[in-house]
Amino acid sequence: MSYVTAAPARPCRPWCTDHHGGPDGAQCRTRVIASHGQTVMVQAPGEETRIWLFNDEDDLSVAEAEQLAYALLAQVAATRTAVAA
């Protein structure tokens, strides 16, 4: 069962907008919703940050592909900035 915690035991990443888990601070997430679907960046204790991609369709227009590329690059940049800090 997932529930939103008010105060995680470990500090969240700067990019975290949606913290889920138990008292061990289970998961930091941020989600970008766009016309193509959504990307979700997730980081759990002891695991590397992952970016999940959920597409509504298998093919994208050029504009949708560009939007997806920018969303992915923004999430990668947020992760790299958090690791460097």
C-alpha cells in the first residue's frame, strides 16, 4: 500500500515533487505530462535514478518527438544537478 508521507526519513532529491512510501522514505518521483504521454523520474533508496516513459501511442509526430526529447533531457539535467550538489 502506498501513501504520501509528510516527512520522509531521508531528504528528498531537489527535483522530487511527489514523495511516496513508508517511514524509510521509499520513493521520490516527478512526473512530466505532455501530449505524447508522460515521463516519470523515480529514485528509491539504494537504487539509481530511473526515468520511465509512458506513451499513449507508438508513433510520434515531429513536434511530439521534440517535446519528448526536451522532457527527457530536462529530467536528466535535474538528476545530474542533484548528484553534483
